[in-house]
Amino acid sequence: MGKKSTGKTYVSAGLVGVDKKISNKIRAEHMHNGDRALAQRAAWKAGKNVVLTLPNGNTKETNKPFIKVPAKQVWGDPRDSSRRPAPVA
């Protein structure tokens, strides 16, 4: 007989009975519309650790077309109200 699971080791089964194609379309739609940028900006203002995906400025690194950069490095400190964040590329 196996042990009963506890709250620490519980893993959700996820969405059961939903086609993966539909889930992927919903995720892709969320990633490409403005909701993602608004959510990132709100998280940055709340002091969360937001990571932005930006085009790589170094053209020599052809295997890395995009790089991940902390939002605090791009937009600055969210507590500094005098600085406004630049638009997300």
C-alpha cells in the first residue's frame, strides 16, 4: 500500500479533456497581444522580478536572436516615479 499524498507534493493534472491545439492557440494569442505587455508593466510596478525578451543588439551572436533582460535594467526602479518606462519592443 502506498503513502497518501500530502499538500507539499500535490501536482495538478492540468486541464483534462482540452485539445492541446486549442490551449496553444490561446497561449499564443495572449503572448502576442497587448495584454502581456500590460501584465509585465503592472508586475514591474508592483516590484516583481520581470524579465523582458528583447532583440539581441549583438549581430555576431546569430544563435541568440533574442536575449532576456531584467525590467529594472531597462525601465529602472519602479519606485522612481519620475522615470517613465520605454515602450516594449
